[in-house]
Amino acid sequence: MSKENPAREEIFARVRSALKPVPASPLSPLPPSARFAPRRAEALEKEIERMLREVERLSGLTRKVRGREEFAGAFGKLVKDEGVRTAVLSDHPLYREYGLKDLLQGLEVEILPPDSSRKRIAGCDLGITVADAALPETGTSLLRTTQGQPDFMSLLPRVHLVLVPPEALLADIHQAFSLAKDDRHFVLVSGCSRTADIEKVLTLGVHGPKSFHVWICS
Amino acid sequence: MKVQLFVTCLGENLLPHMLQKMVGILERIGVTCEFPENQTCCGQPFFNSGFQKKGREMALRWMKAFSGTEGHIVAPSGSCLMFVKHRYPLMFPEGTAEHQEAVRIAGRVCEFSQFLVKVLKVTDLGASFPHRVACHSPCHLTRGLGVRDEQRILLNAVRGLDLVPLNEEETCCGFGGIFSVAYPEVSMAMMEAKLRNIAASTAEYVVVSEPGCLINIRGGLQKMNSNVQALHLIELLAMGGAA
Amino acid sequence: MTGKTARIDFRANTRNVPPAMVAATQKSARTALAKRADVVREFGEEQWQLLRKAGHDLRMHALTHLDEYLALLEEKVTAAGGQVHWARNAEEANRIVLDIASRHGVRNVVKVKSMVTEEIELNHALEGRGIRVYETDLGEFIVQLAGQRPSHITAPALHMTKEEIADLFREKLKVKTEPDPRQLTEIARKLLREEFLGADMGISGGNFLVAETGTLILVTNEGNGRMCTSLPPVHVAIVGIEKILPDWDSAAVMLKLLARSVSGSKITAYNTFITGVREGGPREFHLVLLDNGRTRILRDETARETLACIRCGACMNICPVYNHVGGHAYGAVYPGPIGSILTPQLLGTQAAGGLTFASTLCGACSEICPVMIPITEILLHLRRRCMEGDELESSSAPAGIRAAARALQYVMGSPALYRLAGRLGRTLLAPLRHGDWIHRMPAPLDRWTLSRPFPAPQGDFLGWWRTRTKNTGHGGTSHE
């Protein structure tokens, strides 16, 4: 830090002299006009429909699953359709509810532990995460980074499946921020990795997953 | 009712017949016109080219030319009008006599179509013009002053007039004052884009109610040997028998 | 920037634009604007205006209290295990990054698209030390491979066709491919994945910095932002000091404005929020805060709003000038309307003053800017700096222009001379007339007639007025 001091001091001096007339006061409050009222949620069913619709607009695939049996059926279909042979999943109580590990073993899908090497996870077919929150307005899932759910789990595999409990739905991004703002790292995921950099042609799965699934699980 | 004519330097030197028609229309509806001869130029060409001090000096002189007069000051231009209305008060420090004068005069200036529709509440001048007509939206008139409806209202009352949509009507025509001589190639490209849209509209006439835009588009149509004619709204109303 | 002060000749640049560039620019802009209009309508026009106002006011609040927020940011980043560096200029910033690289024996770097790193020419500095740099945004990867400059701030390769890109990949990457965007993207994906997994250092810019918690926000669609900032052992972020937001509520407002303004999506695929160091992430996080002329812009109360820019590109999408000349014509990192106010302030009016005249002042940019930057006002302010000079710079206008302005004022400021000039004009130009038109005007109006004929001055309004007043008694005249 001592090497940078002259630069730091000079920049602060320049900023303060540029703002001469404004008296320095500890964290002056923002004026009311700098605030914007957050969105209000509608009825839960409507919010769920909205979430699914928005994810589909972003080229994601969606589903509602109720109960273990429905989940098992849907999951089997996903594994078959996407040709999944390897999967990595975080550690979450929701998986136990649906017996996910057993399902995977039954489908002969190799389970990689979350602390596998990045190279192994990069070659993995399916990453499964549970959303800490979901924002129906934009089809967004909040994924907080923890040891059990490192962020590249949702980034490196070819297919990404997000499970969303209905309680996770929030009205507005403000609330998602209130939840996660003190984390060291979190991501808002809204749809598939995409680009239109070549002649404005939409291409999915640039660097991130090529296929993105969101299931509302009750 | 009495009004003062704000003829604009472009208007006086390059569109004097249009100004005559403006007088004709106003007098026909019972408005007495006066012409403060010393107005010359409001100063915008100087100010907008970066010569703000010169622009201020011209402004003081312009205000003096109108100072002994009363009534609305009517202009056939949104650009010059906006300069007096918005810029003059900003040119002088608040509390000074010049600022007060600027605020007073800013309250008096009015664009022609605005004056007819909003002040005189006149929308039908008895004009008739049975042709297909498109309407260009000059940047300072529409985006700057928010004068959009007044032209439409006046055109809608013209008998037989078929108003056709103009694609990208609010896109700048490429005049931009000094821009047209600073970057002539780009100015031409923008003008040509506007002319292409005018041609595509199938209009026989295009209304261009801004002196700068008018000489730009009219010149462009001439260069293309186009059959389309560009007219100021004032000229169209006059042609249709309103003056 | 890096001390180069070669004059940007906008007019010359506009005369060399390939038609393909213009066509691509317009296609891209039209698409983005149409989608933006849809999402703004969905949001509600009135609500959108309130959101813009909130965006403006919070950005200006942050800028007018910049020292407080910079201090808070530094405190929070440091408390979270990150290291904060201060760079007064481009050389200093590059030196800081090179020091970090050398301390870690860095041989290859993966990079997220960042305008500020182009501003300081960071790649050049790294490559000069033998460090390989991979741009990882598809568009940036392509222009890097082609050795070109990006032509738009959010769609860097929009001026290139898929055929050109296929040729480029065949030549530089030695691969077989069709000119198909999906195939081309797949090639880039495979190649860059290897680089992500093996890189020694990841470099990014930053869309925003949240002072409240010391958080860096990256807004991307492709996923490379996450790759570069999660996989390599060291992450260096270079961010302009003006990118600061006071708190998380402000971040919410900004994210509602940004994606909609860029391209009409409601949100981008990935928004990454990084605070210091974390378990399982890079071992070291370095934040380099860059001045490079921003504090000088801050001094000017009228032009200060330039710094509110969130780099969405909406102003250039709607600018008719930009749409006819493309991004390269602006001769610097930032094109379009924002470029025409930012570049002259960063490089000085001697070098870039011409850009302040690259506008018809139509106002479309100010109207679309999500944070309500009064771009046309700032253009006028900078034109004054060019012609008259001000507190920050002396005039850079050629003596001939100043003399012409003086002469013109002398004539137009005197009613007698003004009228005389009018009469002389009518007389002297008469021989050039063809009917109502003059096809070649004398200088400087010869530039007008390059593009279209000039209306031959005819008729004398004052004469007409005085005659009818005398004859009919109609109308009066005021003399002062």
C-alpha cells in the first residue's frame, strides 16, 4: 500500500478539489428522486407462470413438478433427452426429498463430487443447483456461491438444471440483493449463455451451458 | 390582436416569399403584424458553433430590437424559437436585468402552428389541398419544443389532403446548421436517407416547417430531379387558399 | 490516454467508410432499438421516465460525493481480502498490472471485454512483456484475431460478415469451417475453454462498483465474465473511478436500465457479484481504480454528467451520424455521441475537438440515454471550449475561423450592413443562378453545394414590407 500512496493521495486530492463547493459529510443520503419503487408481486400462481414464461423467452426449458414421482419421470426424460452420463450436484436438502442421488445411480449417471477438479467438471454433462431466490419479472435465478455450491457448477457443465422451490420467488431484484449482498460471491442467471456478436444471429451456449432448465418444484 | 414577426435570418434571406405568405395568413384571420426591422439574427449560429460570447451579444441586440413592442412574437421556425425561448434565459445570470428581459421575451415567442392552434384556437383556415402529403418532423420543433400535434391538427383540417405516413419521420435530415458545411459527406448521407423515405412514402408533397431543414430537403429533391415538392406548412396553407 | 495527441480528423475518417460497415451498423442498431422499444413499452413509458430520473440522480449523487464513496469502497474491498490499487493514468495502471503479473509468473491471461482496458492499451503492455492475452468475448476475440478495433461498444465485431469471420478462423486458427455463426461460435468455445482452464490470470473491467459492500458487478451474456473471474488463480479488475454506485438499491435501478437500453433484453444472461476473495475462487483479487482524466472532467460542473455513462450504447444506436459512418470514424475507444463528448475531454480539444461538431444537435441521444446525460448541452459546452476556450483549456480554433466569426458578427450585428450584405448577395450571386438554384457556391458554402444546390437568394422581404406599409397602411415597423 505504501508504494501506491502518492497515487491514492493525488487522486483523492483531485476529486476533492473538483467537488470544492460540496461539503464533505459522512455518507450523505441519496435524494428521494434517486429511488425507484420495487415491483409488487402478484398471486403465487401468476408469479410461477410468469417465471416459466420469462425463462422460455430466454431460450430456457421449463417444467413444474409436484412430488417425487413426477420429479423422477421428468428427470429420467431430461437425462435421456440430453444424453447425460455425468453429473455434478451441490449439497442441498431438496435433493434428498426427491431421492436425486438414487435416481442418478438408477439412470447410470456418474456423480462427480462438487470438489472435483475444474477440468473434470468442465467435461461434465449436467450441473444441478437449487435457486436461492427467483425473480419472475425477468426469469432470473439467484445462485449464492458456497463451498457446497461453487459457481462453476452452474457454468462449466454442458447442461444446467435449476430447481426452484415456490417459496424462493421474490417480487423484485431489490429483495434478491437484500438476501445476498453480504456474500463474497453470487450470480444472477437468466437463461442460456448467448451471443449475437456474429451478424446478429442468436447463438446459444457460447462459453456457459448450452442448455438451461428451470423447474418449479413443489 | 397584434403580433411581432420573428422572420429569422434564413427566412429573410432565403425564404422571403414564405414570410410574405405567413403575413397573408395571419392578416386574413384578423391578426395585425408588425416587423421590428433591426432583429437581423437571434445569434444561434454563433452560439451553437461555440462562439457563445458572440451569441450573447447578438441576443442582447435581438432583444433590444423587440423591446419597445407588444404582443406575441411569432416565428416560422422551431429552431430559432427554441433558441430564444430556452437558451436566452440561460445565457444571463439570474437576478440581472438581462435575465429578466430574456425571461420576458421567452414568454412572448411562439412558433407559427403553435400560435394558430394554441393561442388563437384556429384550426381550420379554409384551405383545400387535394394531394398526398407527408410531414417531416424537424428536430427542434418536435423533440426540442414538443410541438407535434399542432401541425397535424392544421393539416387534418385541410380539405382533400391525404396525409401519408413517413418512415423515420423524426430522424434528423442532416442540416444541423454548421454541420452541413463541417461534415458535408455525412450531411449528404443523412439527407439522402430522408429523401429515400420521402420517395417511399409516395407523397406528392412533403411538409418541412423549419427553414434550415426546408432548404436542405428542397435542394436534395431538386438534385434528384424529384417530382416531390417540399413546402413549409405556411406555403401549403397559402397554396390551398388560406392567404 | 497514453499520451498520443494526434488530431482525429473526423471528416477524413467519414470519407473512408466501407459500405458494409454502414449496413451492418444500421442493421444492428435497428434491431436493438426495436427490441428496446418493446421492453420499454412493457415496463410502462411513465415508469421508464421515473426510472431514468432515478438513474440520473443516483449517478450524480455518487459523482458529487465521489471521495466519500471511493473511501468506503476501498475499506470494504480490503476488509473482504481484496487489494485496491490507484492509477492516476494509463502508464501507472499498466505498470500495476504488469507488477502483479510478474509477481505471479503470469504467462497467459484471459480477458473479459473492457472498454477501459482498451483506453489504457493494456493488451499492448502485456504483450510487450511476452504475456499472451486472450480476449474471450466472442466479438472481441474475433476483432483481436483480425487485428482490428471494435466498432461498437457492446457489439465489437458487428462490422464483420460471417464469411469474413470464417476466412479469419481458417487463416489464423487453421480450422475447417462453414460461414455459419453456430459453427464459428463452437470453434471459439472449444479454444477458449482450454484457455480459461489453463490461464494464470483473469482480467476484467467492471460495469459497476457498489461502495456499500465493496462489490464488483459484471454484466455479461456469454459466460466468459464468470470464467475469467472464477477459474484463474488471480483476478485483476480495472475500473474507472466514475463507475461507483452508493448502494444495492442503486444497483437494482442500474440493472433495470442497462440490459433494456443495450439491446432490449430485460436482463443479461449472467450478472456476477464479486466481493474480495472467496473460498473456491481466485486466491487474489486486485481492483485497479483508474483516473486517466476523469477527475479533470469532474471539475467541470456542466460536463461532469459525462461520467454518469453506463456504457449501454443506446445513444449510438439512435444517432443518425453514427449510423452513417460507423464506430471507427470516431478515431478512439468510445464512438458515437458519448464518444463525441468523452474523447475531447480525455484527449483534449486540440486532438479531438472536431468530434464535438460531429453532431446536428438533433437531441435523439439525450432523449434515449438511460441516465439522462444532456449530451447536446455538453456538446455545446465543449464547442465553446474549442472556439473560445474556458477554465480547463484555451481555444484550439484556427485563427481563420475566429476571424471569420468576428467578421460575420460585425455584419449580422448591424442592420445596415446586414441588409447591404443581403442586397450584395442577391446581386453578386445572380450570375451563378440557374433558375431558382445555384449549383456551385463560392467558399465556404461550396461545401454545401457538394451535397445539394443552394437556393438562389431572391426577393427582398424588407422592401416588400415597407412598400405595402406605405401603400396599404397595413403593418407597422419598429425602429430602435
